[in-house]
Amino acid sequence: MFCRAVTMSLLSSTRRALLGLVAGLPIFRVAQAHGPDAFTLTPQFQAGQGHEYMMTTLQRRQGAVSRHARSRVRLEVVAPHGDGWRLRWMEMDSELLEPPVPSSALADPWDRVAIDFFISAQGDFHGLADPEAMRARMEATVEGQLAQMALDPGNAPQMPQIRAAMRQFVDNPDFLGQQLLKQPKLLLGAVGRDYRVGEPLELRGGVPSPLGTGEIPMLARFNVRSADARRVSLGWLMVVDRQSTARTLAAELQPIMDAAQTEGQEALQMDAALAGFDFDERGDYVVDAETAWPLQVSSERRSAAGDLERVDSVELVRVPG
């Protein structure tokens, strides 16, 4: 009974972790759609150029707010790199609005940490500029989170499995890049594309799975709501093939859970953890028509598995000046 109780608790924890992984999927990719009345949002970057944004994030689980935070972020063009650019993302002055926590727990280990990455002239992302340094910092972050979890006696039976699983995630470069570049990819999600007024831009293809071993089939659509010489307003909707996604995630994560399993513990099956998997995302973009720099971006991403549901909302608004 004890082993089964631990397994069911770990199953619930795993489902929550899975929803977190899905929430970090790098959905946006460059696509082309040619035709009359078309326009292209090609980024007009210059070295030293940068803009600040106010970023608000809201996470809801089972309909209740689990995290509500606000911060300033800066996206800066560091230097040319090959046929593209080296960009820098930095989050500053993070403020946790909900839930209330002790002041000792408010420190954000990623506050004012420069995350450099490469992007092509057309807007394709080409990974982190210094993945080893980012991995070391992520490792320290995870160790801090594990230490906090270990303070709860109720987590004690699961800690060896959780630690083993999280170590494999931290050591995976694909997962690391996806997690650290999630917000920059959201902010620049509309650039590098050709649009046609009055005709939706449909994207069919795949995005990398959380650990980079496979692809998740997706169908997405941009709609041009308005466009003039100053700004472009776009709507965004995306869904995935549920069954194929569940199979891909289960195949990718099952070896990790098997390796973390302790002797005498009932096997945890990813197929069960992903029962009833569902996912969709929708959002809005307002972009400077001349430079393709975003003015305002909002996104709501819903993911569900079993009896759990998570909704992640993000809004970025450019600070004047």
C-alpha cells in the first residue's frame, strides 16, 4: 500500500511536471507564404539596439491562480553573428504578486542574468551562445529548488526519483535551450514571416519535443487583423495532434522515469500520466511595421493531462523610450 501511495503521488507530481514541460515548448518557427498584397516582418536589427518590456505572467492550475508575477525584461542586439545576430535577453526586478511568500523566498536566481542566443537575419533561432554557462546556472537553480522541496517531510519518499529525473533534464541541451528561450521565442514569434492581408498564414509541421528526441505535430494559424504603415496586428492560434503528442512524450520520458524508479516501487507508466492529454495556444501580436520589433504580445497556453489542467498566460508590453 505504501508503494502504491508513493506511486500515485509521484504520478500526480509527474503530470504536473509534464504540463510544465509542455508549457515550455518552442512553438514558433519561420514560415513563408508568398502572394499578392503580402508583406514581410523581417527584423531590422542594429548592434547596440534594444528595447525593454514589462512582462506579466499568470499561471493557473485547476482554475486557481498558482503564480502571478511581473518583471522588466530587455532584449538587446549584441553584435552581428554570421548571417544573423547575437541577441541578449535579461529579466530584471522580478516581483511575485501571488501567492504571498516569505521575503526570504523571493530572490530570483535568474534576475539580471544575461542569456545570449543566436538568431538568423530572417528570425530563425540557432540556440544559446554559451550553453555550458547556462547549464551550470540551471544546475544551481535546480539544486536550490530540490533543497526547498526536501524541507517538506511529505516529499521525502519521492525525492530520490525527483532528483534523478531533474538531473537528466538539466543535462539535456535541447531541454535547456527550450526552457531559457521560451519567452524570447514568444516575443519574436511573429517575425521572419510573410503575411498576406485577408488570408490566414497557416503553419503545418512539427516542433521539437521537450528533450529533443522527436517532433510534435502541430497546426497553427496567424490572422492579419489590421496593417498599416505604422503597425501590424495579428492573431495566433495553435493546436497539436493530441494522440501523437502523447505518444511522443511518453516514449521520451518513460526511460527517465524507469531510471529513477527505486526497488520495490510500482512502475510508473507515462501512458497513464498522459491520459486525456490536450493542448492549445492562442495569442495576439502588435508589431512595428517598419522594424518588426514587437510592441505588445500576449499569449495563453492551456495544457491538460488526466484530471489536471494548467493555463499559462504571458503579456509583454514595450516600455516607451
